[in-house]
Amino acid sequence: MASEKQMLAGEVPVSPFSRLFSMPGFYCFNIVTIGFKNEASPSAFIEGLKNTLINHPRFSRILEIDEDKAKWIPTKVKVEDHVVVPDIDPTTENPDQFLEDYTSNMVFSPIDMSKPLWEIHILNMKTSDAESLLVFHSYDPNRKMALIVHLTSYVNKVIINLGVDLDVIPDPHHLCDDIVEALQMMKSVVEENSSAELGV
């Protein structure tokens, strides 16, 4: 009965995997950087998000933690509050270093628990790999970070940077190898499916 009432109210229990990332001593920030060949249009991204991403439950719910219970609560999303367009000095001498510092400092940004826990940063700044960049930032509501995954994806290159608490994750190199292996497996599946569809 309680479960049925919860579903009718639109509340969703936090999954075991999500609860894992909310446990004391194990917290996670996710930062994904995507490079584009052309200058990015913030208004186009905002309109696109209104028709796509916020329709997914996890991007239109806030996390409510009551003692030892956690659940996702539906909420009205104002996309503009989740899109950040920083004012970047066009004369920046080292854009690549600026990007690295920018994404590294994200983990120290204040967390607003009153809205869904994600942001998209649009950087119209030319780097050695792209004309502009999109940085997707999602986070766990807790303060201490045990694992930070920074995935940078360009047309023909993927860079994975991990920041870990060695007391929690003693072998980060093994974890990085596992991530690379998982990405290679996903790539193989996509290529096989594409070949099958083309009848190759």
C-alpha cells in the first residue's frame, strides 16, 4: 500500500546503485566534456533540453533525504537555471589549461538541493581540440568526494581523468582500466549492430 501511494504521488525510491553513491565515504561527481567543431548556441541548447533531457525522470526530480531514506521527488524544471554560459576572456593565453582548471573547480561549487542535481556549462572558447565546448556536470549531494570521473570526448579521442580518495579506492589504475574496457566493449557492440543493419 505504501509503495502504491508512493508511485501515485510521483515519488520514486532511490535505486540501490544511487544509494551506494550516497553512502558515507563514497561520493561521486560526474563531469563530461564534449568538444564541437563550431561555436555553440546557448539558446539552441536550452530549447533542445526543454524537448529532450528534462523529459527523463532523473533530470526532472529533486533528491530528498529523510534520515536514512532517500527518494526522488518530481519538480518543475526551469532549464535556464541549469545552463551556465561563463564570460570568458577571448585573450586567454592557454585555453586548454583554462578548461582543466574550470572543470576541476566545479567540484567545489555550492550545491543547490532545491533543484535537480545537474548543470550544463557552455564554453565558447577555442581549444587545441575544439571550437567550443559543453561541460555536463551532475553530482551527489554529499560533500566529501571519493571518486571524480572527468570524461573528455572529441571526434577521435576520449580522455578519462580520475580523482579518487585512496582510502576508499586503493587501486584507481585498475578502475580506469575497467572503464576503458567497458567503453571498448560498448564501441564493439555499436559497430556490430551498425554492420548488421547495413548487411555487412
